[in-house]
Amino acid sequence: MPAPSRPADVPVPAPGRRPPPGPGVVERAFALLRAFDAEHRTLALSDLARRSGTPRSSALRLARSLVDVGALERLDDGRFTVGLGLLEVAPRGHGLREVALPFMEDLFHVTRQHVLLAVRDGTDALLVERLSAHDADAVRYRVGGRIPLATTGVGLVLLAHAPHDVQEDAVGRFASGDRQEAFDGPQDLRRMLAEVRRGGFAVGRTGQPWARSTAAAPVRGPDGVVAALSVVTPSDAFDPVGSVAAVRAAARGVSRELCQEALPASPAS
């Protein structure tokens, strides 16, 4: 019986030598998912292939597989977007979101602006949930999007409670002027992080691209800070005292619920 033919796009290894390793299916699938961001919420196949560095034919095969499992969705015009199926396999953010939403809704009704919930993912913050009033001014970040640690309220809270090496990396990479209205350089960032840890909240203001102010507070689980909660408002309507009090109260409520859920169940009487 003749040997099965080798696909045309698979190189033939040299005799006695293993072919050089390449990215696996999982790595290539994640490359496709990471091609989406706040400015690229939908992508045509050609753009998906280009932004992920994947050959077009391979990108199409992977994208179809991701559509089948709900990680991607294909729109009527043929473009792709991130699918809701990813939320079903993200217990870290999804479970936190379920606990936090009632408190976020209370905070939203008080402020009528933007309420953000984020977790740290390496050297970035990841936005887990956002509630926004219909008439609230625009913000740059979408649910599932990445947020800088050193230049946002939730980011500063998460960075202040991150491991020392993560903090030092952020301080080392901080560029003068990144946050013009709060601090100007790495030493100012280090001082700000100490103030966040000491005070239990962060207050920030930026003028780019819009004049926005924020108050943020840590959400704690049994093993320490697991997330950050914030309100974002136009700077001319920002009440620092009221915003800090409201966001800290909401964050304490989420923390209390998370710690309560982690307690072992009481034995049956």
C-alpha cells in the first residue's frame, strides 16, 4: 500500500535531523485572538492573518475552528470578532464579575458615569467589566481589553499590590510625561505606589485624549488583592472625596463577598 502523501505546506525533514520546532496550534490560536483590540474589534480574514503573523490559509482554518467552539464569531459580512464562548472558560474574571456586579451597579447608580473592574495580567491590567451611562463621555477601554498599569486608576492600584519585580519593571519602563497631571517620572511613580498602598485608594487625572478623573480601590480576596474597582468621570464633575468614599465602600463589599465564598462550608448539624 503506498505511503500517505505529505501536505504541501509541511516541509520534509532532512535525513537524521529533526525539523525546527514551530508554534503549536494553541500558540497560533492565541495569536489570532490577540489580533483583536480596542481599535480592531472586528477583522477581515486578510487583516486577521496579517496582524497575527499567520498565513492566510492557516488563519482561515484556525478561525473556523475557533468559530466552531465559540471563541470567535463570524459576522454577516464575513468579518470575525471575539466570541462570547470565551467568557464561559474564564473563571478568574467571570466568577469575580458575578460577585462584583451588584456592587458595581450600586456604584453606577450613585455616579451615573463609568464603573470599571480590572485584574492584573502580567504587566497589564485586563478589563473584566464596565458599566457606563448612555450619556457618559467616551472612555478608551472595552471589556476584555488591556489597560496600562502605570497610567490608570485601576492600574495603579493593581501595580501597587503587584510583586516587587513587576513594580520595578514598570518603574524602569515609565516615561516622563506618561501621566502629566499626576507625576512626571519614575521616582514620582514609585512615590505614588507607596501612597496607594498606604491610603488604600488611588486618585488620578489625565488630560489626554480627554480630561478625565478617576478614583480606584483594591478588591481583596483571601490571599490578597485580586482586582481593582474604579469610577471614571469628566474632570470638571469629579468629586474626589465622594468618589473615593463610594468606590472604597463598593470594593469592600466585593472583598467581603469573595472572602465569604472562600470559607469552608459549615458541617451539617
